[in-house]
Amino acid sequence: MITEDGRICVALNGEIYNFRRLRQHLNGRGHVFRSLSDTEVLLRLYEEEGEDCARHLRGMFAFAILDTRRRVLLLTRDRLGIKPLYYAPIAGGWVFASELGALVRSGVILPELDLNSLDLSLSLGFVPGPRTLLKGVRALPPGHRMRITEKGTSIERWWEMPASGTTRCAEKEIVPRLRCLLEESVDIHQISDVPVGAFLSGGLDSSAIVGLMSRQSDKPVRTYSVGFDDAPEGYDERKFARTAAQSFSTRHQEFVFKGSKVARELPRIVRHLDQPGIDGINTYLVSQAAKEDGVTVALSGLGADELFGGYDSFRLIPRWWRLSAMWGRLPLTARKILAEPVSLMLRFSPDMSSERIQKLGRLKWVDSAIGLYGLARLLLWPEEKRVLYSPQLQACFHERKADEGLFAMLVSLVRVGERPWSMLSRLEMQVYLGWRTLRDTDVMSMAHSLEVRVPFVDHHVVEFVCGLPPGWEKKWGHPKKLLEASLRDVIPPEISARRKQGFALPMSKWMKEDLREILEDALSKDSLRRRGIFSPEEVHRQYARFKEGNSAYPLVWFLAVLELWFREILDAHRPAGSGMIGRVRARKRRSK
């Protein structure tokens, strides 16, 4: 949208939920509106407030404002990173978009693999921002803005998560104040001119959203859940979703999917994935189901686990916090000797999955509290990755200290002296939620032109919870006791009493059956040799371990998705003969 004098142009992706209140304020300041859109509110707000206009916005957004009089281009991203924004320098200017695919298909950049980003993605199972897998392309970090002028560029933070203790609240007021904030957040997230629904798994988070929606609406809420007839027991949550739907009297729809559907849709899924990752398919399927039923906006319970402490790491990491410092002071040889009996002892815990048992073997490398977080979240430890690479790439990484950048990035995201719970929540909100879950949710839902909104990630809610006095978690911590206490009259007892179960797909089963042909093509020795990135022998060793049931599926799945992404994004949009390994060999020849 452009101002009448043509001086200012704005492009907005997202939703500004408080635009009506802002519009009234701007009307009072003499601004005249030509439309009813939130985009024009942003345009007038910039005229009034300048570059600080984002501070007044409540919503999910990424926007660009070109001010021709001041000769400045302003790129701004919302506080928590719900909406993406990518940018790259080009000859004589800059290019930016909401999707990497848009930059690639524009033809103004040559898609080339960033090897350092690839290495980081193998550690996490996704690419951490602000990096991307494309060389020269970056993601604007959440809560940041980028100012581009003829004199140069600058990136600055305009919002950050508050420190513990910034919320001024008596203990007896915590629960009622949170309840008010949640009710308000759910209410404003339903503002829409199109049909609104909600994802409902039958867990605490989605039930909380639907329960509040049902109290605020005079019509039945439209809810959606997915199930898997061909899945092992424990993956199908439809019976819990039905319980919640009946309790809230929703207009509930169930959709059943099989691995054969995922196999048919996988090329389109990868094309829309934007950046490779382990997750995303679950959101793709439920978004498709909701859209086919006529819904254009869906509310999700995303973010509650990271904010209120729903993961087991919130119970385990604070417990081992002080010991991690003592453990890290031991020489590596001593840690290697001690790690084996410790891991053997912990293996007999009743909640030990095969994936957790696999991670216990990495105890010897943990040398800090940040290392504990790595133990919980890393797909591969630095020392485990090198053998996966081809000889050419092993040579490229030879002089680079293993994952020095990854742990430095994690350390930079936390405050010095921060308490274990606060540090963990800050990392989960910024790393796992910010760079993985929110990104996957956005691209997989928008693949169906469905807008997913996340009331738990409303910045008023986040600021209140993150700013609570130090030690609040001792009473209201894991597993999401504070959230449950604030909604005790909303959530059915049978839902509250459920043990946490993530929205998981039966990927191991599908990979051995319906997806097997796709995997064997993507991970064939011929395919791996042509790509030149990974060692065919080592990849096949990992694949064999998975098929034998000796390792969890995520690594093999991520390697397959990487290859499929290379084909969809790199191979399809660059000249023949411009492959990454060819350039590596050329550089080596020049260096000789």
C-alpha cells in the first residue's frame, strides 16, 4: 500500500490484532483512512511514529517500509519470530521475501549451499537463524529491524524477552492475572473476516485454547484433529480430542491419514518446507484438513510447552545444573570412563526411549550447563558428524573447530547468572520454538493458504510469564502447573490428568513401509556420490541401524529430507555444472 503522495510504500505479511484501536487513535491525530485494512493502519502509524511503529503493534508480522523522502528501506520482524523474513545483498541493491523459495525463483540470486549452515543443521535437525542453507541469504532475527540506506545497513534489536523479576505481581495475583491475559489473547486472535477454527489434539495446550474460544463464542467452535489407522498404539490421539470436543460442544472433524498419502505429497511438502527439518509434516496434514473444511484461520496451542515448562528437560536439567559444572571440570578421559556406568544406570529408568538411550552415550562430551541443553536437543554431537561427510568435506572442515559457532550462539542467547529454569525457557523460546516450530508451522500451513495463530506466543503473555519473580517455577513449574491452575475451571479433569504426549507421527513405521522407496532413492549410494556431501558407506551404516531398530528415525529422515530439498531448491534453480563439490575441488586446485 502506498500513501497518496507516493512517498511511503509498505508491504505487510501477517496480522495486526490491535489495528482497530490503533486506527481510532490515529483518527484522533488527524489521519484519514481509505480502507479498513490493518496494512493501512501500519502505513499511517509509520507516518506518526516513524521506525518505532512496531512497538505499538500486537500480532504476528514481517513488514518492509520504503520511505522515498528519507531514502530508507526498513525491514522489521515481530517479537517472537512468528512470521519469517529473509534478505540478501545483490548487485546494486537488496532482495527480501517471506520465503527462501521466492528469492530462488526470482532469479536474482544463484542458490548455493552454505557449508557452515549445513554443518549446524546436522547438529540440530534444522537450520538455526539467522543463518539459512543458502550462501549469502540471512533471516532477520525475531524482534529485530534492518535499516538500509545509501550509506550502509544496520540491524538492531527493538524487543527482547524480559529478565526474571520484571513482572511486578504479588503471588496471589499470578494465577488470576495470567487468566485475564490468556482470555484477552485468545479473544483478539479470533479477530477475522473469514471462518476461524482450531487444532485440537486432546492435550492440555490445544484444549486450553479451544476451551477459552468456546466460552467467548455464541457458535460451536470448529475443531480439527488427525489420526492414523496404520499407526502403533500411542500415536493416535483422536479419543482424547473427542473427549475435549464433547466437553466444549465443538463442531469436531477427524481426518485419518496413512503413510501412502505422505509418500504422494512429499515432493510438495519439501518444496514448501523452505528449509529442511525433521518436523512439519504433522502441521501440513492438519492444515490441509482444516482448509478443506472451509476454515481460513486456525488457532494452535503452540508455545505453551516452552513458556510454562512442559518438556521433561524442565524437570531434569535444573536438577543436574550444578553437577554439570563439576562434571565439566573433569578431563575428557575421566568423563569417558565415568560416562559408561552412569549411562548404564540411567538406561533402566521407565521413561527411557531408544532416542534418549542413544543420547546418553554423549554424556562424556557434556562440559557445561549449555551442554546439558545440547544433550536434550542436539540431533548429532560435533564429534559424531565428521564421519558422515565425504572426504572432500572432511577436508573442508579440517581446520574448523567442531561446532564452536553453535555453542557460542547458545551462550549468547542467555543472560549471565540466569537461573536454570529461566535459561532453559529462554533457549526453548528462541531456538526450538523460534527457529524450528514456528517456522515449520508457518510454511506448512501457508502451503494450504491457512493462517495459523498462536495465542500462547502473544507478547503480553510471554512478557508476563518470563518476567515472573525468580523461583516461581518451584510452585508453578513442570509440568505446566501454572497454565493448568489458571484454567482449572476450563479444562476437563480427564485432560488435565493425561500424561504429556506430543503430536507425533508414526514416522518409523512409515519409513520402513510406505516411504521406504523414497528413502532408498534419496539415500542410494549413487545419489550420495553424485551429491558429494555425505559418505555413502556411513549413511548406509546409519540407515541399516535404523532398519534393525538400533537407532531412532530422526537422523535418517533428516538426511533424506536434505537430499530431497537439494533436488527441489538447488538442482532445479541453478545452472548445470555449478554444484557445490565442483566448486570445492576448484578452490583446492587454485590453492595448490
